[in-house]
Amino acid sequence: MPLRSSPTARQLRLGAELRKMRERAGLTSTEAGRLLGTNQAQISNIEASRFGVSEDRIRALARNYSCGDETLINALVRMAGERKKGWWEEYRGILPPDLLDLAELEHHAVVLRGAYVAHLPGLLQTAEHAREVFRQAVPRLAPPEIEHRVSHRVKRQEVLFRDRPTPFTAIIHEAALRMRFGGPCTALHQLRHILEMSEREHITVRVITFDAGSFPGSGQSILYAAGPVRQLDTIHLDTEHGSALLDAEARLENYRVVLDRLEEIALGPRESRKLIHGLAQELRGAP
């Protein structure tokens, strides 16, 4: 089987979960290879996602590791069985890999929760707003690069429109709502779009007002993507230096608490829509 030159974040996660399973069993990779009838190099390649792993092999590894969590095992089997390439692969070599990993993460998540202070959620951005965001990138992007990123961002939003849309809760600070990216007309269109999306049953928008004062996680955008089982949850952090994916249980629990606290201080969905509507009314009267 040919080695993968650049496994995706999801493929890497599958290998990492198999490594965690082995380590919980207290086995070395050499011992695991012996139990599987192979060698240490084979186990290392599986755990590093250098090549794929079959359903039978995952179940054999789980038995060897005395893992009785059938829900987790079945979820890993489904991950290993994903052979069809996602739409984001058409952007490989055109956009940075972390943008493709984010699209893949959102596509497979069963629930999405996000917190946004300085930027609006990509899943709720209009094309015009996104285009203005990318125009401000440092270093400056060429026009074709901007359009590739805009189209990729819009396609990510398909998770909110498919037959079984992904539930999404967006906690947005008032500061992000008040920023007039692209001028009053673009900003007004963007606010109206958020209002329209917030009326959908599977989308919840909650606003943290300036009056709320300080709050945790104020320095970054956070996206919590819930997997089919709790062990496969993932955190996506968006920074000026790129994105980061976190899956250690201690970090996941920390960000669950952060998001819970943010929801506690945010306005409820109805009050949030009322505030956004008020901001849109202000823009209608702007010169």
C-alpha cells in the first residue's frame, strides 16, 4: 500500500485515536505489532496515518487493546471507511491546507458551537462581507486568491442547508456586529443575512453586548465541532498566524466550560435578534 504524502487532519485524527487506544492498554507499538501479526513499523504507519486502515484491522486492534467501547469503535470504523473525496479537495494546492481541514471538520461534525469577538462566523458571512475580510489579509492576497477563498467560504455553508443540516450555535460579540466591513450597504446586507439565518430552527445566534464586560476567550475565535462520540470532538482556533486543531480531553473540557460561560452572559436568541435588528435600522439611516 503506497504511503500517503500528506494525510488530512481527519486521517491524522483517526491514527491518533488508535494510538491513544493502544497507550491506554499499556502496550508499546512493538507489542501491538506482535499481537496483530505484524511489526512495529506497521503500527507506527497506521498511527501516523501514512496509509489507510481497514474495518477489520480497526476491530482487531480494538480487541487487542481490550477496548469495549463499541460506540467509539464504530465511529472509528466509519472514519476509516470514508473513501469519497469531499468538495474541498478541489481547492488542494490552491488554498492553505488548514482551510481544507476546517471544511472537512465542519462537514463531519454533528453539532457546531462557535464564539466570535472580532469577526463574524464564516458560516454566516455573505460573499460580499467575506470578500472584504480577505481584502484586508496580510500579506495582501491577489484578486484570484481572494475569489478562491470567498467561494470556499460560501461552500462551507452547505452544512447549514443540506437535507439534515448541522445544528449551529453562534455566540457573537456586539463589536463584530458593529464593524462595517465593505461600508454601510454591505454591513446592512450582512446583518439582515444573520437575522434571516437565525430564524432557522437549527441555527441559534446569541449576542454578547458591550455591557457584559469581560468574558473568557475574548482573544480568539473558537469553533467546537462535536463528533459522533464525545472522544472525537475537536476545537478549531482561528488566529492571525493560522488555525489550530485541539483534541486533548483536558482542552476540550476547558473550551466546553468557556462556551457554556459565554452562553450564560450572552443575550437569549430573541433578545439577540432584536439587538441585531436595531443595528440594521441604524445602518439604514447611515449616510
